[in-house]
Amino acid sequence: MSEQLPAVNYGTLNQQLAAMLANESDALANSANFVGLLFSEIPDHNWLGIYVLRSDELVLGPYQGRPACVRISLGRGVCGTAAEKRETLRVADVHDFADHIVCDAASKSEIVVPLIVGGQLLGVLDVDSPSASRFTETDQQGIEGLCNTFTAALEKSELRLPEFI
Ligand code: SME
């Protein structure tokens, strides 16, 4: 249950992330390490990764977890809906989300945060958990803060949209 989880110090984690991204300008390397750091430091999830917007669909990018569906149309599933609305979706029970796309039957809750770089939608960060109601308002604020640090670093990257990754 989420109340028994060790608390994540999102402030410290955000500082770690900023330091990790500061000296590297390659967007792919920074994306891979962003996903790796969050996967290692945020407990109780079974999949964490990025989907990148290509034309009108999201395509699988750097992630950690089991192999996942590769393409998600805008407006479909939790990821496509968050991308289309450009707003974070925190789903306490994925079975209550009518259009949820099942990549791993073990997933029970998830949070999807849009990644916006220079006003353009780059894609989304998707975190799935095997626990129901895993993500709290505190987690949402913390993960959004981490995404802001990541997208700010990408703005300085040598790879620019749309050739990201
Ligand atoms: N849960 C997502 C699909 C992606 S996988 O879970 C990795 C969704 O419904 O959008």
C-alpha cells in the first residue's frame, strides 16, 4: 500500500537530476539517464518510460520495465489522453479508465505527465504501478517537478525537435 512506502525526497532527487543532466547535451543520453534515475529512486512501480510524439502518435522511447506497446494514437489510452490534453493524468485504478491500454496486466494505477519543450509537446512520461492508488498529489507535484527539470535541460540539448532521439 502506498502509505507504507518510503517517502521520496523529491527536492533532493530533483537536485540529483539537475546535476546529472547539467554536463551532457545529448538528448538521447539525458533521456535514458532521466528514466534510469526515476526508475531507481521512486519505489513501487513496474514500468517507467517516455513516449515521444511523432506526427499524430506516441512512439515508445527510453524506458525501464517489460516490453511495451510501441505506438499509441493521440487521444487513446491514458498516455494519448494526457498528451492530447497536455495535462497530467493520475489514475488510481486503471480498470476505471475506459480506454486504458493494457501493456502489463500487473499494472493497477499510473501517472502520465506531458513533456513540453519550448511550447511544443515532446511526448509523455508514463509511470505504472502494480499497487492501486499508488500516486498521491505529492508524487504528482514531485514528478512534474522532475519533468520540468528534464525538459529545461532538453531545451539546451544539441538535438532539437523534431529530430529528438
Ligand atoms: N498504460 C498506458 C499504455 C502504456 S503502457 O502501460 C507502458 C496507457 O493506457 O496509455
